[in-house]
Amino acid sequence: MHARSTRPSLARFAVVIGTLLSITALASLAAAETITLDASYPQREGTARKATPTKGPAAPNTGTNRDDCLSTKTYYQFKFAFPTAAADWVTPSSLQLWVNLTGGSCANSSARVGDAKSCYHVATIAYSSVADHQLVRIPDVAFVAALSPTSKKDVSYDVSAVADAFDRATECTTNASMEPRTFYISLLPFNGETDVTTGGDAFEALVPMGFDIAGPSAPTSIKGGGGNGLAKIDWSASSGATATLQGYQTYVVPYDLFGDGHLDGGTISPDSATPTDASADTGDTGDAADAADAKSTTTDTTDTSTGDAAAVATDFTCVGAFPPWFAPGILPSGELAKYAGSFVGPGSTSAQVTGLDNEKSYAVGVAAIDSWGNPGVISDIRCVTPKPTRTFYDAYEEAGGRGGGGYCSYAPIGPTPLALTLGVCALGLLARRRRS
């Protein structure tokens, strides 16, 4: 018997494979026949931040933050290609740019109209102005205004205008914290104002981008204490939006900037917001504050400073008239930047600020900052008064003693019982001699 020939089967298999490849190629060609965004777009203008390159605002240096939104010079740039050779392509009179938070299509009118709409209008663009690959520029604020965290709405940005009419202070500012949001732009071909071109839904371009215009919530349980030329600030971590927390910025503002600079609104009160009578004390901070400051100079074993006692942070409430740019619950402004103290990472709940003047009162506060560069609102504000410190050996020498020092125990400057001072120092000297 002869073996059965396999040639016809191989030939039929090759035909089947060829047919499948042809179908796949045609399907790919059909899929490509839609409005497409040029590969190198979107691009940014007026900011170092990049356009979101992939779905979702995962990278911290992408998308729109509050500074981008507030800027009149920050834009997204787009270039689109159009499937003019497609059999069912109908040349539109205009292109409309819509946005949504779901990634769904905006082609159906039910997504663009009514109370249950998911898409919001941003701009209408004459087709003739972009048909030959011309650049489209849309300001960041236009996308944020349409998808506002407080009230989404249709906007109508005029791409041909020299300047836009957005109220950036309103559109770009919210005191509520938020996580970064992915949004999608939808470019649709239109005939007239309300009708997508016949078959136009097949040509819709969807592009993912991201925005975050609000920093984290304020840290809580703020405490402050004064040491020798320094302030120590403690707090409890921010809640919410912690996945993108970058760290905490402290602020230290001279208290004489409050009110008219003479503490007329009251003095610093420990653990209370009740002002004390400024006229009742000849000092600069009041008796209650002086007593509290004396507590605040005890040794903190976490301090790494040389020769200076760190403060133990305590709850000293500031009273009086806050400056309009430094008050609890408001966003840090440019005026406050010159009073920025230490910046610490997201895992920190304490910071020291050095280089302060002793016997001068300061108001301290903290704001959390996210990885998009957005600061949150300022925390509660506490007041501290740095004070000089000295060692027991300093007191011993001042009382006429002699000998080597080196055994430091910190205390605020003030009356020290001589017998106690001499006794402690004598014990220190005796211990030294026994070891030598």
C-alpha cells in the first residue's frame, strides 16, 4: 500500500492561514480608521510636569496640579489625525472636546445631556483649523473647571481666543483633600452644534489624563515648644489622601506680626484658647506662658543638636488676630513662603526649626504636601518662645567654682538654689576624679 499524500491538506491549510491573516489585517485597518492622537502627544506647555503617558495618573510628575490650574501659561497640546480615506467618514463642520471620569463613550447624546450625564463639554473646534494636523492648545483650567470636585459643568473654551475668561481662584482652589483622578478626553466629529456625524461614534478618540488640585488634610494634635534658639513641633499624621503624601512643611511666623504686633488680642495661653490680659504682665508673653516655657526646655533625648536643649512640645495655643495669610484651615500662600521652616518626610510627626531668636515668640503651624506638589490647608497654630539654656557647670562657675565641666543637665536661665547647684556639681567632679 502507498502512503496517503499530505500535499492537498497542506495546501488547504495554507489557504486557511492566508485567509485568517487577511481578515486580521483588514480588521486592524478598520480599527485604525478612526480619529487618532499623534504618538508624541499630548504635550505640555508652561510647566515641567508631563502629560499622563498611560492610563491613570500613576506618576507623580504628570497631569495637572493646582499650580498648573492657576497658571495662565499652562496648556495641553494635541495633534490629531483624521481617517479621511475611510468609506463612511463624513467631513464634519466641527470637532467637540468632551471629558468624563469613567472612560466611557461620549458619542451617545444621553451621555452629554440631562441630569444623569457623564460627559462635560470643554471646547468646540472648527474642523478646518485642525484638518491638516494643526496644533490644538487647551489650558489646564478648562479640564479642571469641567470636572470640578465641587460641581461638574459644561464649559466653552474658545481655542482661538488670546485669553480665556476662567476665574482661576474659584475653579482651581478647594480646601478639601482629594486623591488624583484619571479623566478622559473625548474628541467627536459634529455636524452642527448637537448632532454627531453619521457613524461619528466609530471615530471617537478617547485619551486618558489626570489631575489633582488639592493637598492632603491638615495634620492634627499640633504641639510646640521652645528651646535654645529653636522650636520643636509635634503633630499627628494627616488622614486621607495618604497614598500620595510627600511630607510635611512647617511654618514659623514671628508672633509680633499678629494683630498690631503688641499682643493686644491676648497672650499665649497653655492648653487654652482663652486670652490672658496683656496688661497684667510686663513680660512679652504673660505669666502663664513663662511658666509653660520653663517646662518646655527639659531635655529631649531625641535631640541631636550640640550644646542646646531641645524643646518638649506642649499645647500652647496662640490667641489674638491671625494674619490673613497664616490661619488654621487656609491654604499656604506666597506670602507665607518666607516663613517656611523644616520640611520632613511622610513618616515624620515631629520637626525642629533652628536659627530663631531667644525670648521672642513665634507662631508655628504645619501643612501636608502631596506628591503632585499640592499643599493642604494649614493646621491649628501653636505658639512657642525659644529661651537660652545653661548647664549646671555654668551655674557653678558663676557662683565662683572652678574645675573642668562636662556634666550637662539643662535648665532654663533663672534663679538656681546655690546649695543645689554646688551639690550636684561636686558629685560630678567626685565621679570624674574616681574614674581618673
